Amino acid sequence: MIRKNHLYQLTFLPRVFPVSCYLIEEEHELTLIDAALPYSTNAILNHEKMIGKPITRIVLTHAHDDHVGSLDSLKNILSEAKVYISEREALILKGDKTILPHESPLPIRGGVPKKVRTIPDVYLKDGDIIGSLQALSTPGHTPGSMSFIDTRDQSIIAGDAFQTRGGIAVSGR
């Protein structure tokens, strides 16, 4: 885990295929950005306990398997936590890879979940505020990808819209 002010980054498989999720510390609670891998639940909950505040929101950048892996198990344990995702990405969360008429004709790539049972509570739109975070629509990696700007210090969690593993890439290019 790496901590920078009110942001905690948890990284799994850092040398092989790094997968991160983030805990954003608010005054009385935590917001989890992304749900990492299926076996990440205990590590996320252990960090919640270590910080000493409850996770009340699970916010998803996009619906690839490595970002929603522990979503169902977390939602079963944190039943009061609200799940946030863009409306477009909610279709992908259901396993629907259909390209909509206004989208690029390229197929949706990456690990699309096939058995996620969790139904999102809130559909995000560009500009929405979630605690200290502002949602920013950043389609490209997937059609409904979202990034989140912390309004307190302007830091940004970009999901896979920007990555550095194997060289710098924007939306996987």
C-alpha cells in the first residue's frame, strides 16, 4: 500500500500485471475506487479496518475483470455501500459487448465480466460529485470509462485511461 495524503493505493501483482484499487479518505468514511481482483476482498477490508473508517461507496472506473473482481464479495459484506458506474459501462458490467451506434466500430476488448451479480446503485455522468471526487467521462479504453478528480488537491485516478506498464500508453495505445 502507498499513501499520499488522503489517497491509499493498493496494488496486487505489481511485478507481473499490476492491478490497483484506491481508498479515498473522506471526513467520516472511505470511497473505494475499483474492486481489483477476485481475491482482493480481504486485503481491501483489512486496509479499511486499518484506516478506521467504513467504505460507504464503491466507484468503478470501468467494468473490466481486473477492476470489478471482488465487487460481488465486497457488496455482500458491505451491503450498505453504494456502487457507482457510468450507465454505458453498466452494460459491459452485465457482460454486454454490443457496440452502440454512436461509438467507434472497434470491438470492446479486455476481460469483460460474465457473472457479476451486483447491480449498480448510481449511474454516473460527467461532472457528478461523489464525496470529494468529481467524475470525468474518459471513453477510449472502454466506451463508458470514467476518471475521478479529487477536488481537494486535483489528483486524478484515471483507471486504465493512462498506464505506464510496458511503456506509457493512453487508453491502451
